Amino acid sequence: MPDPISNLEERQCSEHPGSAPVPGALPGAPIPNPAAMPDRDTGQILAEILVGGELKIHLIGVAGSGMSGIAGLLIALGHQVSGSDKATTVEVARLQTLGLRFAQHHAAEHVAEADLVIYSSAIRPGNPEYDEALRTSRNLVRRADALAAIMNCKKGIVICGMHGKTTTSSMTAHVLRGGGLHPSHYVGAEIPILGTNAAWDAAGEFFVAEGDESDGTLAFYHPEHAIVLNIEEEHLDYYADLAAIEVVFRQLLAQTRGKVIFCADDPHATRVCSPHPGAVSFGESRSAVYRFDDVHAKEFQSHFRVVHAGQPLGAVTLNVPGRHNISNAVGVIALATELGVPFAKIAAALETFRGARRRFEIKYRSERYMLVDDYGHHPSEIRATLATAKNTGRKRVLCMFQPHRFSRTQKLKEEFGRAFPDADVAFIADVYPASEVPIPGVTGQTIVDEMIREGHEAAQYQPDRARLTLELGRMIEPGDCVISLGAGNIHEAATLLARDIARLDELQNVMGPGLARLYEPLARHTTMRVGGPAQFWVEPETEDGFARLVKFTTDHAIPLFVLGRGSNLLVRDGGIRGVVAHLARGEFKRLEVREGKLHAGVGVKQKELAYAARDARIGGFEWFEGIPGNVGGALRMNAGAMGGETFRQVVSVRYVDPQGDFHMQTPGEMDVHYRHCGLLEKNYAVSATFRGFPSTPEEIEQKLEASTQKRRTSQPRESSAGCIFKNPEQCPAGKLVDELGLKGTRVGGAKVSEVHGNFLVNDQQATAADVLALIAQVQARALAERGIRLETEVQIVGEERGLFA
Ligand SMILES: Cc1cc2nc3c(=O)[nH]c(=O)nc-3n(C[C@H](O)[C@H](O)[C@H](O)COP(=O)(O)OP(=O)(O)OC[C@H]3O[C@@H](n4cnc5c(N)ncnc54)[C@H](O)[C@@H]3O)c2cc1C
């Protein structure tokens, strides 16, 4: 086949040597200066070639959503299409079934037979296929050239503007489909309602495309019609100022043959578009040709009326939220009406329209919680999206925002500072660089500083993504709307949160009355004051609710851990995955004395047990007084002191098995020994009955006082987990540690107590890692110097790495 076109890339370079470079494109490969463009540009020439017969076309970087869309369109146009990329996607796999020849690596020979090579903006010189195409003078074009060319094969409809173009272009394609016009389309995100983000319909004459203004490529298009939603300062990494942005829009309009539908509420769009001979305005403003009024919005639905040139057209129901989307829909109504689609068909299509991915995408919604993800990254978008979130009527809006590009963060910092009035809590993440190198001093903190200047006290910078997710997650309460915003990868955090919120909601439903929350810091619930978060923290109020929860976790293979007062626990810094149940509310706090016996729920403190016995003149419970745990922990650990032991006083234990069934057992039926109750390793105690012996108030008080005195003089006051090691056969662990001269030894904020050698204390914000390192040090010395293996009495639980590691 003769070479159908000259090397277009080279042609552009030589024609426009002085124009600005395209970010991500070749150094020295400037985009055409629109003002100096000849009548027949790349897109027009290519368009003629694309419909002129079957070509072999290769796409470098085909797996990206924009490139795979083009591959699909070229296959539909009847070309032989091949593509390469480092990764593959579901969309690539689908295209392979339609004929795409795909290679999951880049190699020079892939372009050997290509008549035309298209490359994505992520491809740089040094890529073997790109270099080979240049070396062999293949026809090498950018994605935007290819898209312009494909659009030029039909009557193009370009949807452009800084904000809302993905939703509006998909809405346009959907409405024109509903009107029977069989449009082809190309939009910048996954649109479930359209099937794929690009499609070719040979039966129709229109091609709807989302026009990208970010790098000037908007000026490549020669459409039949255009919708201009708004024009504002954006992409200031590429454009010098608003005037430079307007030059590109003016160029597009100069190349638009038919209607220019523009938003009359946007002053810049009005100034640029209204002189066009085909200009038609829309919006809320009284001067708009297509106007909307009588708006009623409820959570995600809006109802409004449309008036055309003073005459009512009819009512519309829209199922995508926000006033900005009403305005966008009226732009689509204006276009479709001008193209002759009857209003009834337009309204019917709009009612069934559902939004694009990452455009106010509801990732989870229930009566308690709502989690939304949005692509918004410009201050105006953020403002509009947060206003929409606020209008959902939820109690609070909790937002996490990831700035996109250092240049935008720097140039629009003041606007960012004013963009969050509707967020009750705002976490600002690290800057997503896109292709930029960092600008010194520009971080998420830049925005937080501006927000605080604007009086937004609830703003905080959190560059660590895992911590951001945990900190935001633990603030969530029923009634909240959580929203993630940004064009980078913040949506990954939203996906994790949505997964966990959904599970939390399920747990709450299963459990019934009680508290459920995410990522509760376990350092708050252990006497050592260390430990990472519980993935799901629950505090059921009823035994039945707890039993249902146990069964649910068994059925769904979710780990379950029951925590008492955390006085015999060392929770690792990574926290505990799964459900942590704290049985210390409602029925678990019941404590009664009947017929000389104490009946206690597992949430009763051991100290309360001692004082209830005293009040009932029952002796034998005094030793419980100084143990900082609950009845549940006393049963599981068979706690003891001053010669007393829990199971010597237990009459019976009521417990739940992993299937959620209740049982009762007496001590003789259980495997009980020193600081251990085997039954409760896999079952969960809910209550117990205890017995003592008759005693006098004086005798009881005396023993209580003796217990208090002993602890006061022999135990440290700082935070600890009690005795850390079991006493070895040879001698008490505390004495051994003392003899080894280890008292006062420190790792980080953890120290061997000066008061008692078997206590490790947290005296300076220790981490679990500090405590564990100190335990290892003591064990190593005991083994090396005395041949004694010290075993821990404290239980060590949880993850070494974080929940999101
Ligand atoms: C300063 C101090 C002094 C101490 N003195 C003593 C002492 O003199 N004698 C002594 O024996 N201990 C002592 N301890 C250790 C500790 O207080 C006891 O082991 C206590 O019984 C643990 O109770 P807890 O509620 O804190 O249990 P936690 O530490 O929360 O849990 C301990 C274990 O019990 C399990 N568990 C909790 N509730 C249930 C339940 N309902 N069903 C099944 N399993 C359950 C947990 O899963 C965990 O495995 C001391 C601790 C400190 C900090």
C-alpha cells in the first residue's frame, strides 16, 4: 500500500516551531498554533484517510481509557487494529474479542507494518515503538489528532468547558439515542448507561465527543455543533492566563459550523460564544433562550420546568444530583430541541440517565451512611459538589480532597481556600503530581493554610493515605455523608472506606441495639495505652444481639475478638482486623445478688464485683478489688491474687458458641488451670454466677484495704498490662529481671518499671513495637545469662502491618 499520508508529526513540528509544548508529548513536538493553522489540518486529512479504505493501525499505550476508546472506534470503522501496553484491562480483553491484536509489551517490530501509528500522551521518546515509527517515517499521530479525525468522519458535536463535560457529553449521547438519532460517542469516563466510553453507530450522522481543553487540543476539532458549559481559569500549567484559554475556545467556535449552545450563567462563556452566528443560550438567567425554573430537589432527584423563548416546553425529572447538572441538562435539551428531537423523548431519556463513574458516584448509601466519590479537582467543582452533598440533607459532610498538580494548587490556592464552606470536616491529602515535578513549599498544607485563613477550622492536612483513611473513617457517625474528591487516586481510599462502611452497616443491622464504629484506636481500650485500630468496633447491648453477631462472623469468616478492659493485652500497632466486640453495655453490665450468689454480666468490672459482695456481706471477693479487668477477662484468664482464683468462686458460666447458640457449664466441665480457661478460647462468656462465704463488714473492709495497700506499694502507677511474664519455675519473673539489672531499661517510650521488674510501663507515648522490643530484650538476657525461657503472660494480638498495608 502506498504511504497514504506524510509524516504528520513532523509536519506539525516544522509548521509551528514556536508554539507551546504539549505536556507529556514530545519535546520539540509543539501543538499547532490554531491562529496559524492552514484550512486543511491533520484531523481533516486523517478523516479522509480513515474512510478511504482499510488501514493497519497501531496504538501505543492502548490500555488507557482514552486510547482503548479510539481502538474500538477504529475497529468499528473497519480497520485492522493492533495495540500494545504494559498492562491489560477488561476493556482491552473485550476489544480483543472484536479483533484487536494486543501485545502486553512494547517492541519496535509492532509498528513494522502499520500504515498509521497513534500514541498516548503517556508515551515518551525512548519507547521502542515510538522511536521506530519516527525512524522509519511512519505516520505518527497523537490521540487527539486521531479523535478529531474520527469525529470529522461524521457531524461532530463537541461538549466542552472546564467542568461537567463528561456528564454532559454522556447525557447528550443518551438523549440523542433516546431521540432515535443513533449517535456515535467518545467520552472521558466509564458510563454504565452507554455501555462503553466510545461507540460507533453507522446508522447515525452525529458523533458526540467530550472536548479536552487541557492542552489546547480543543482547537483540532471542526464540529457541526458545540455545547460550551463554562470557561474559567484552569490548567494553568499549560495556559498563561484566561485570555490564552479563550483563544482556544474562540478557535473551536470559528471552526463550528452549526449551533453553539452556551451557558448564559457563565460570564466568560457568554462573552466568547454570544457573537457566534449559531449561538443559543441556556441556563437559569432570564436572558437565556432555554431557561429552567421551578426547581424541586430531593436527595438525588431534581424536578424542574423548561421554558423556551418564553414558552413552557415541559417538566423534567433528573436522577443525577446537583443544580449544576440541571443546568447541564438544559444545555442538552437546547441542543436536542434544535436538532428536532421532540421534548417528550428528551424528557423520557433524561429521566433514565444515570451518571458517569466518579461523577458524584454513590459508592454506598443506606439510611445511616452515604459515601460519594467525585472527580472534582477545581475549586468551582469542589464547591458545587460539596453543595450537592450538603443538600442531600445528611447531618454532616466529611470530605477528603486530593489536590491535583502542584501548579494548580499554587495558582488557585486562594480559590481552594474558599471552596469548602459546605464541608463540616475536610482532610486534604498529598498533591497528586500527574506529570509534574514538585514545586518546593506546595503541598496539601498550602490549601489548609488558606482554609484556616478563611475561618475553616476543621481542615487538616494528612499526607499519609492510610492514616487519612483511618482518621476520617473513625469520625464517621450515622447520618454522615462522606465524600472523596480529586482527579488522582484518592478514590482508592474511598473504595476501601465504602467496603468497610457497608460491612459496618451490616454488623449494626445484625447486632441491633449497640454501638458500631470504624477504626476505633485500641490504645484507648488497653491499660498499656498502645495498639492500632480495630477494623470494626462494636459494643452490643443485648446477649441475643451479640449471639447473632457471633454467628454472622462465623458464617462470613470474619475474625472476631472479644475485648474486656484490655488489661491483659498487648495489641500490635497494626491493629486488629475484623470485628472487636466490647461487651460492656446494657445486659452485659447486669449485677445482682440472689440467694447469696452474685450473678454478673461479663461487662461488670472486677472491682464492682468486690464491692457488691462487700455490700451483701459475702466474703472471698476482696482480691478482685485491685485487678483492672472485667468479669469476662477474669473468666478467660482465670485471674487471681492474694491466694484467690476466679474459678474457685465460679458456680456456672453462660456462654455463646461460634454458631451463636447459648450454653451453660460448671467449672468441673471446663478445662481450667493457671491463668487459663480452655472453654473460652473459642467460646464467648456472657455472664457468670459466683459464690463466696458469709463474712462481716469489718473483715471484708480489712481485706480490701490490705489488697489496696499491697498494690500501692508494690506496683507502678504508670500505664501497664500487669505482669508481663509468667513466673518461671526457678524464681518469680520480677525477681529475675531485678537480678539481671534490667529495671529502668528502656526502648522508646517503654521501660522496665523501677518498682516491679515484671511490669513494663508506658511512660512516654510508647508504641506496641517499643514494648515488644523491650520484651525481646528481657527474654534474650534471661536466656543468655540464666538459661531461663521467659514466656509472656500478657496476650499479644493484632497485625504488625496496618489494616491498609
Ligand atoms: C495493673 C495491673 C494489675 C494486674 N493484676 C493482676 C492480678 O493480680 N492477677 C491477675 O490474674 N491478673 C492481673 N492483671 C491482668 C488482668 O487485669 C487480668 O488478666 C484481667 O482478668 C483481664 O481482664 P480484662 O477484662 O482486662 O481482659 P482483656 O485483657 O480485655 O482480655 C483478656 C483475654 O480475655 C478474653 N476475653 C475477655 N472477655 C471475654 C469473654 N467475655 N469471653 C471470652 N473471652 C474473653 C480476651 O479475648 C483476651 O483473650 C493485672 C493487670 C494490670 C494492668
